[in-house]
Amino acid sequence: MRTPRELGVRAEAMLADLAAFTDGEDNLTRLYLSPAHRAAADRVALWMRDAGLDVALDPLGTVRGRLKPTAPGRAGNRRLLIGSHIDTVVNAGRYDGMLGVVAGILAVEEIRARGIDLPFGVDVLAFGDEEGVRFPTTLISSSAVAGRVVPSDLDARDSDGVALRDALVIFGGDPETVASATYARDEALAYLEVHIEQGPVLEAEGLPLGIVTSIAGQSRFLIAVTGEAGHAGTVPMALRHDALAASAEMMLTIEEVARAGSTHQMVATVGRLTAKPGAVNVIPAEVAFTLDIRADADAPRLAAIAELEVRLQSIATRRGVSVTIDKFYESPTTPCAPRLQDALADALCDLGLAERRLASGAGHDGHAMHHLTDVGMLFVRCRGGISHNPAEFAAIDDMGLAVEALVKAIERLATDAASSGDRT
Ligand code: HGY
Ligand code: MN
Ligand code: MN
């Protein structure tokens, strides 16, 4: 039985190992189905095997480590799912996602080492596409586990024109057997995920861990503005149809609308922009930019989107350009199950920690897993709330406490299952 400190030291070492698997020149960038994703998946598979798990790679590239029930009861055919993602954003930190997979593996090692009786099985899942950076999809590997992937989803193409289904084959996945990744509803007992908070609340309150109440809904759009190319030196300002100037006014309007929604924790981000033809002396004719908008509830987010659709169109009309607003992803606000929140709260109480409950502004695989089973999440304090940034950092002691809390929460679910024998 390892102490939380020893568990944290081991977690940090595993995360350092994983951070070496990158497609980036001098940073951590590991996109779905890339060579670095494959190498990281193989390392996770090795750790799962060493932890005594039966390991498999599912058709979408999820690495699954399976622990059989140690004391099969009537819940013996059910399994607790624990996971997170091992893909990253560009120039990422080493904790976002990977910590949840490492914590799951360490928790299973502790359960076996401590001889804890489990009336149900445990699957540790390392998903490969949570960030949705490479393909215009997101959560596709956890969505497959939840039975929410349709064949056309695999037609998505990356910026090099590579279809997801082709990248899957190169990776070692199988686009023809996607359905075999799906769990039966009565097989999944619950889904638990450990994740860094990616926000400032726990640090500001001096707390190492927190319990997630809900995962913010989000909508993502591709906005295309079409104007008219022209000579930078000869077209008077009043006669221009400048797609980039129009886009700039639209972005400031997006910012204004999001600021107005601050009471609902509303945030809006333009993360990627292209402008053509992209010459210094040509008035931009075509601009495309992404919009990611979120809030703590669905209604205010959808109202803000409706307002923006009207206002961006009005800007386009006044400036003599055209605009299209195409949604390519949307996930409603996902609630975390009270029974799982309570199991995590009991675990924190056992550890003498406050049971701080808070919402997640970041999206997670729980958005997809919620369609299969109840979702519970445990947040770990991260320095400055920084994430999606190489400065991302979680302390060894906090990570060790998170693993210990996960073990205790699993024990609590095992006790519930053993006493009730079916649902926990
Ligand atoms: O965008 C998100 O919230 C998550 O990190 N993919
Ligand atoms: Mn994440
Ligand atoms: Mn992320």
C-alpha cells in the first residue's frame, strides 16, 4: 500500500514519460491518431499490463485495461469505467487528460495491492480524441464507447485532407468495427474521471481536490466571411469590402456578447483564423474563423448564439460582405450524478478534506459518457489555473491525494454494490 506522497511521485514520473511522446518540434503536441498518440497508447498499454489488467485497443484507438471482479456478486457482469484522454492541444501541458489515465492505473494497482474486494469489474480507458484539434469532431473515441458514433463521422478530414477513417487504419484501429467499442448500457456501472481543474478556484481556496457538479455545455462554429480582394493602394476605405476588417468587428461583437453573459460564466473564444489571399498589399477577400462559446447553462448559451447570428449578419450587410455561420459541434451541459458526487465527497471526508463542489468550464469525455452511464469527476488543483499551456502544473501531493480519493470512492461503490447487489 503506497502513501499519497508515493502515489503522487509515481504519477509525476509516468506523466513525465508520457510527455516525451510528442509530434511537436520543441513542445508537447499529440493529436488524435498521430505517431505520438500511438507511442503514448503503447506506453499506457504497457503500464496497464504491468498493473495486471487485460489490455485491448478498441477500433477508435482507445486503450482499455480490464480488471475482473475480485469478489463477483450480482454486479459481477457490470464494470466501473475510469478514464480520460491522452491526446493534447497544440503546445500543451502534460496533465490535461493524462492525469486521469495515470490515476486510474495507479488506483487499480492499489486496489489489487490492498486486496480490496470488488463485486464488479473495472475498465481503465485512455481515450484518443477529447480535444478535437486534428479533425472537426471531438470526443469521438468516448462517443464510440457510448454508442454515439455513426459511419459518416469517420469521413471528417484533417487540415491535410486525411480522412479520419484512413488515419484510423494507419494507427491500427478499425473503421469497420466501430460498434464493437460500445458498452451495453447495463454493463456500465458508472464513469469516473480525475482531471486537473484547469481553473483558479481550488488554488484560490487552498484546496487540493474538488467535486464536479456539471460540465459546461459548449457550441463550436466555423464562421466564413467573404468580401472582395482589391489593391491595397488604390481602393478608398469607403469602397472596400474587406473580409478581415468585417471579421474583426464581428470578433469584438462576440467578445461584447460574452462579457454581457458573465453572470452565466459565459466565455467565447476565436481560436483559429485564416485570411486569403494573405498578401500584404491585397485587401482580404476570404476569412474563416472558429468560435467556441460556453456557459454554465444551455439557455443563456443558446440565447447568445441567436443574438450573434443576427448581429454578425447585420455587420456583414453594412460592410457589403457575406457571412456563413456553421455549427460543427455542440454538447449540452452535462450533470454529474449526485450518487457519484457523494461517493467522492465521502472519499474526501475520509481524507480530512473539504468537499468543495464546483462546475467545470472545460469540456470533458464525460459529455459523451453521460449518454452511456452516470458520470462523476474529481478535480485536482492546478497552479494558477493554467491549462492548454506548457506551464500547466499539478503538485505531487495533490495528485497522490487524488489517487487515494479515487481508491476510496471505488471502495464505497463496491460496498454499495455488494450490499444492493445490482445498482450502485
Ligand atoms: O475544450 C475543452 O474544454 C477541452 O479541453 N477539450
Ligand atoms: Mn481534458
Ligand atoms: Mn483540454
